[in-house]
Amino acid sequence: MNHYLTLPPELDELELTATLGQRRESLSGLEFEILSQLLRYPEEPLSREALKRAAGFDDGSIADRKLDAWLNGLIQKLNVLWPLFPVVRFVTPDHYVYSERAPRKKQP
């Protein structure tokens, strides 16, 4: 296993990129703000409302489905950076979490 897989991606605010090891992904401004917020609170589930505020939407004008679509795009980019397991995932009832630990496998 590569040593950098236990580190968070490095964010470049000027270029709006996330880098991990030799891999780099361009992010939209919204993806960058959402990922920045998730990285501030590793292992802590953040509500959709908190992520909407982080992206600059305080008035409720963005639907949950729209936020989920943005997060799906971000998750796909992060899977390119960190292909071993999803580092951002949805957790019920309406939260997302950033984790650097692989999820546990369910016991049979």
C-alpha cells in the first residue's frame, strides 16, 4: 500500500484542484468549497444543510437532489484520486462523511 493513501488530498485554492500522490483532479468552485468543508471535519457526518451553507447557499434555494448531484460528481473525481475505497460517502438520514479509513466489511 502506498504511504500517501493515509493522507488527505491537498487542495489548491488558486487552481481549484485536489491532489493526492501523483494524481490531480480539477474541481468546480462548488466542489472545492464542499470538499474543503468535509476535510475540516474528517470522520464527522455533515448534513446536507451544512454543506449547502459551505457552498454559499443559505436561503434553501438549492434542492437536496441538486446537492446530491454535485456530491456524486465530486465523489467520482475523488475515486480517481483515491481508488481503493470511497473517501466521501452518504450516510443516513441526510449526511455525508469524509473518511480516510476503509469501511468495515459486513460480517456474514
